[in-house]
Amino acid sequence: MTTQVTTQSSVTPLTALRSFHPGWFGAVMGTALAFMMAVVGVSFPETILLRRVLKPQLIALFIGIVTVAIIITGYLFNLVL
């Protein structure tokens, strides 16, 4: 049994519900973006490759800067979107 909903405006019931709480329909955009960036930016294989080129102190600095940048990017996208 299907139910049809007709509205006079361009707002669908789904978008109206998302405006109340965006977390009800999966991950928020900034959180998903931060997770995808972290998988690539701070991965174990990448640190093994960097070990051949950089000293351990520089690898730790790189991981710290990338992690902080990814967290800030996630929060900014959550604020904007």
C-alpha cells in the first residue's frame, strides 16, 4: 500500500524533517567528509611510505597537523551545511 503526499510548496516532507535534525538520516555531511579525509590522509600505509622519506618527528608532526586540519574542516562543514 502506497500513500501519496501532495504539497503546495517545493518542500518535500523528507526535507522538512531533515531541517529539524539532520542526524536522523545518517551521518552529517561534515562528519562524513572528515571521516573520508582521515581514511586517506592519516592511513597506516601512508605512514609506512613516509617513514622512508621523513624522520619520525616529522611524521608525528605531519599526522598531528593533518588530524587537526581534518577535525576543523569537519566542524566547519557541519556549521555551514
